[in-house]
Amino acid sequence: MSLVYYHAEPAANSLKSMICLKEKGLDFESRYVDLHKFEQHSEWFVAINPEGQVPVLVHDGAVITQTSVINEYLEDVFPAVPLRPADAVGKARMRTWNKFVDEHVMNYVSMHGWHRMVGVIARSIDSGEFEKLVERIPLPDQRKKWQTARSGFSEADLAHATDKIVYACAKIEAHLAENVWLAGDMFTTADANFYSMCGMMVERMFPELEVAKNYPRVIDWRERMNARPGVRAALEMPDHTNPALRTWTGHVR
Amino acid sequence: MSLVYYHAEPAANSLKSMICLKEKGLDFESRYVDLHKFEQHSEWFVAINPEGQVPVLVHDGAVITQTSVINEYLEDVFPAVPLRPADAVGKARMRTWNKFVDEHVMNYVSMHGWHRMVGVIARSIDSGEFEKLVERIPLPDQRKKWQTARSGFSEADLAHATDKIVYACAKIEAHLAENVWLAGDMFTTADANFYSMCGMMVERMFPELEVAKNYPRVIDWRERMNARPGVRAALEMPDHTNPALRTWTGHVR
């Protein structure tokens, strides 16, 4: 059996499936893809994932992309340590939360992260070289995101993104009043998702939201996440981010 | 066993799970929710789905929302006629396509549909009454969409939406060169998804894209979809749309 996980730093999408791999105690080969060297758009990596996006799971030759799809795949293939409820209604609850995070949280935290970190990196590259780097990006949406990161996201878009994050925190705060984890009594892929995309760094990234005061159950849930051995092991994976640019990573250790 | 499906016209989200219910030959109770009377935001419906969105599946008291989640639920609970591959890699392929349609197709075709149809309806309501209707909408994003439909979507947003639809058609055209259905040899929920959200009406809604000429495999696939008894049965569900405003529905019969 061969199980290879191509990933970047332990944050956002790369962390999301790493947590599931570690929580399940799977024996996999880790291959670090250096985003600081734009390896995700390099020939060797695009040969594996034509969309030029990390992470990617390769299991006995089958290439699986998209973290929510990867996490369902891990449940289908390695059910010994389940991170998905056994009953259909529980599965639906987990999937509803994953869909919410994928569609209503991920891109909005990401915009603030790109604004603060990728924007600095993009502006540090001279324009001729930047154009060449952008040309290599396979997905048109991703090309646009790099260009916008360089020129700067609009205040209106950033404010809208903050509104979406406030909505998500309030929704999850209310939900945690009656549930231990997002899908109910059981830790699932939905917790790994919200944690990686927002929960682990929302307090640090958005001090103006006063997360500890306004969303104490989110903080309690985050502390329970931080204490899990699988989550800790995932966070200990290599982090080559310039410490001055760390918006997402590096805060737990 | 009690299986109830609350739905609107046979198009977009309401059609998407209706196709799966019909393809699986399930015996369910159909409850029509009249969007023209804003029933999806009425007290009785919001008591079932607090987000005020159709469709909703209620199975033995369990309320399942979000069509991609509903369709996975139907596979988990009623596997007799499968619309999801048995193997994990096939399941991942199906889910990757569903995610693509949910995140990169649905909202963009929807914007053009709302621009042409919901905009006309929204502007036909006087402003005091419109404000009252909007106040009842539970989801902030949905409130914003109604307000924008009334004032008009921007040309830039509509052009971006068209770009996303062109990208999707080209991607699926290329994929169908080597695959019978989206997830491979088997008809799955991913076909029901792309058909309901784009495939069934893309030629009619966007004549300027010259779909028959540029994406002949998409047309061939659409014709194979149209010929399926489950799809036909789903399309025969009630359609109360004003014929003058039919952008999505009514073209097959």
C-alpha cells in the first residue's frame, strides 16, 4: 500500500486533511511542496495535479484532490478510526457543516490571509517576473487572486469577508451551546475543516472581533481541538513561512 | 417509512434532488412550495428549514437540507438503485464534480436567472411591500441577492458569471471526450447536479455561447439526460412559473 500526501504548511487546506491523516493514525509519506518557491505551479507538481493546488493525496496511484473530497475518501478507505458518523443523519450533519465551511468561510478568511501575507510576497517580486509566475498558474480564478493580492483587495471585499467570518462565528457559537462537536457528539472531518480554515487563528487574525468575549464556546472548542494528539501532530509538520509573515501558522507551539 | 420532499419548480436545486428521487424509484410525498408567493420565507416553512431555502427532504422526522447533502443521504439510506459509484475512487470523482458544480457553476447561472426572472418579479413589487418581504428572509446572503436582483446585477458581475459558465462548459466538453458520464461509466448525482444547474438550459439561456457548435458533447450528454425516464418524470412535476418569465423551466415538454 502506498499513501502519499503532498502538502504545504500546517494551515488551511494542507492542515485540514493532515489532521484527518494524523487523527486516523495512518502511515503515510509526507511530501512538502514549497509554496514560497511556487512549487505548486511547477511542471513536476502540475503533472500530479493539473490544477496546481495543494494538498493532493495519492493512494496506490489514484490521485485525490480537494480536501473535503480527500477527507471523505479517507473515511471510505480507512474506516478503522472513524471521523464520520456511522448513521446517515449524522453523515448529513457533517456534510452540511463541511459545505458551510467550504462555501461560506474558507474563501473569506483566505482573502484576509492573502491580503496580509501573499500580497506582501507578490509585491516583493518585480513585475516582469511576476507576470511569468502568474502565467504558469493553471486555474484562471487563482491567477486572478494572485493579481488582486498584488494590487490589493478592495476595502469593500475585505469588509464583506469580515461579515462572513462574524456570521460563521456566531452561527457556530450558537450551535456549540447544544453540541460538543460540529456534527454532534463525535469529532468529525467538519471540526478539522472549521479549525484549519478559521477556528485555529480567528482570534489572532481578528482581534477587533473580540472572539474570547463574544464567542467563548468557539474558544473552548478550539482549546479542545488544540489538545487532541492528532491535531498537535499535524501542527508539528514543517513550517517554512517567514516568521514576520505568519498570519495563520505558528501560534500553537 | 415517511419520505417528504418540499420543492419548487423542476429546475435548479429543486430539480437536482427530484431527479435522484425519481431515478431511484422512491415512493415519496411531494409538497410544492410556491416561491411566487414567497412561501419559502413563511412561518410554516421556516419552522421546517430555518434558512428558508428549498428543497428540503424530511425522512422519518429527520430534516435534510442542501441538495448535494440530500443526494448523498439518499445514497446512504436507499442504496438499491445506486447513483454513487461503489468504489472509493469513483465516489471521489463524483464528489469532485459535485463540488465543482456547487462552487463554480451554480451561483453563476443562478445570477443570470435571477437577473432575468427574479429581477422582474422584485421590481413589480412596490418598495414598502418589498422591504417587508426582504425582512422575512432568514439568510443575509439571500436578502442581499433579492435586493441586488431588484436594483440590477452589475455588468461586471454578469460578465464574470458568463466567464465561469464558459469555463465549465469547456471543462466538461473535454471531460466527455473520455467519459460517458461525469464520474465515468456510471450515471451519478454529479450528472443530476450539472444538468439541473446548467446543462439543461445553457443552450437556451446563452445563445451567444453557440453551445451546439462549441460544446457538442455537452449537447449529446444533455440529450441522453433528457431521455432518461427518471429525468423525464422529474421534469413533469408542476411548473407554475409565468410562461413569459421561464428562463430555466418548460423547455423539454
